[in-house]
Amino acid sequence: MYDKVILPTDGSKNAMRGVKEGLEMAKTLGVKAVGVYVVNVSEYKGLHHTSIKESAKSGMKSTGHEILDEVEEIADEMGVDFEKKILEGKPYQQISAVANDTDIVYICSHGLSGFTKLFMGSTTERVIKESEATVAVVKGKYTVTEEKG
């Protein structure tokens, strides 16, 4: 049915809901799960000094490794084959590029920037529109004070 389950995450509690449901699906189907963390280049685009930009990018990549390490631990406990991808760019574009038409993306309706749209996060909405893959939207809770974890 599907070759891989794509699990985008920003480390938020809501995003981890999608990750956990996606890992369950990967286990049920007996397919690989691919954890995706995107370093959003627009977050440091306005910084003027190259060294500051590189430091910011390095920090975001480090955060991504920590988050995907946590997902990998969960996948290992569940017996799910897991691959990590840390990418740079606009999250919706990178998530959509990773997933092809034989994959399924498990994404939560809201992540860290959930407050920007009341009904659905902008990244989730754009992944639905851009991706060739099937997209399963896991309902998250809308919060203004979302924290990682």
C-alpha cells in the first residue's frame, strides 16, 4: 500500500502526536518511517553577518538532531525501521519533496507556529496542497503557548 511513512516534526507536543500515530502506521504496515526536521532558512535570512547566520543554522540543526534522536528511540522501542533527515529550506517544500506518491505523510494539524492559523497550521495546509503523497492530518490542539517536548 505505502512504501514509507513520512514523519515531519518540529519537536512540539502536537507534532509528536502525528509522529507517534505515524510510527504506529509504519509498524502496522511493516514499512520504514522517515523522520523529517526542516531548518527553516527564513528564520535566519534577515541576519546580516555570515557568522551569526551559520551559528543560528548550526543551532537549529542541533535541535533537529535532538528531536529526531528522540523519535528514533520511540521507533526502536516499537521495532520500526527508522531513517532521519535534516533538511534546509521552507518546511512545506522540503516535506513535500521527501514524500512521493507511494508514501504517506503523517502530520499534525498544528505545530510550534500553531497560533498563526486557528483552523490548520500553514505548513500542514501547504503540504496537503504540494505533496504527491497521501497526507494524514492528525488533529492537534490549538494553543498559543505551545512548547517543544
